[in-house]
Amino acid sequence: MNKVVLATRNAGKIVELRRILEESSLPIELVGLEDFPDIADVAETGLTFAENALLKAHAVARESGLLAVADDSGLCVDALNGMPGIFSARWSGTHGDDVANLWLLLAQISDVPDGRRQGHFACTAALALPSGEEHVVEGAMHGHVIREPRGANGFGYDPIFVPDGESRTTAEMSAGEKDAISHRGRAFRALVPVIESVVL
């Protein structure tokens, strides 16, 4: 069984990638950074999703000696010129304060009419090997931002984002429904054949 480290302490991301890998039947055990308490958090100093994903994947592959997967993702709102983008998790100033981030974003586009609240979630996933070899894939989910949060599933900006072709927010969908169309689901599924080519 090959062990792969997902470079995050976000339990939601670990569960999501584990579900996708299980569907592929790859002989892989996925672990998160909670299994490596000595590995410090990697500063996301890149200017793109890809740069940040690669920074994390390479650092964790180096420190753990294992294949490492990392992703960077965020919500890109057209009316905010693509922001919060790479700053999505710390938009309100505190990293990981989902509620504050969401309400700040809603306040910033409160004057934007309903027909002009489009945006997309973007995700770049990177696989790094201890040797320095790297692979990058991307996924996106387009839709629009509503005015009030709805739904209790998911995390981050899920309660205010309605994907194209849907009437529900991603926080009103089941985990499986969201995986099928989400930016992270698409990126992680694109990563499966890459992982397969490396481990088999």
C-alpha cells in the first residue's frame, strides 16, 4: 500500500480526496498532516494557485519522504476582478475564519445587481515526489454568488455559491453531488491518473 500525504490539516479536504481515491480503487493510503506533527505549516507566498500548491507539495514531500499532494483553491468573483482568489481563506485578515470571510465578501458586492454576481471556484492540485518531480492539474466550477447564506454542508464560501445549472448552493448539496461538479473534485479526479502513473 503506497502512502500519500495530503498537505493539509483541513479534515474536509482529506475526506473529499479520500472519497475520490477510493472510487478509483488505487492501492493508496491517504494521510493528512495530522500524522506529521513535526512538519510546519508552509507559508503560501506564491502569487498563483499553482505556485502555492507546489510550495506546499514540495515542502511536505521533502519533509515526509513520501508522495505529497497539495491544493490551493479559492473563489474568484468577477465583480471583484477575480478576488478574493488566492486570498480566499484569509480575506477578512484571519486565516480560516470562514464566517468572517463570507460576510466580508457579501458586504463588498452588496451593490452588485443579481445578474452581475458571476464567479468561479478555482483549484490547482499539485503532486510532488521527494525526488523533486512535480505534476500540476486544475479544476473549476462556475456559478454566481447569492445574497444570503443557505445550507449547512460544505465549508468556506459554499453557502453563498450557486453553480451554473443549479438552484441550490454547494452547501445545500450532498457530499457526492458536490464532488461530482466541484473545482476540487475535478482537480483531484484529474490527479488520479497522475498518481497512478507514479505509484504503479
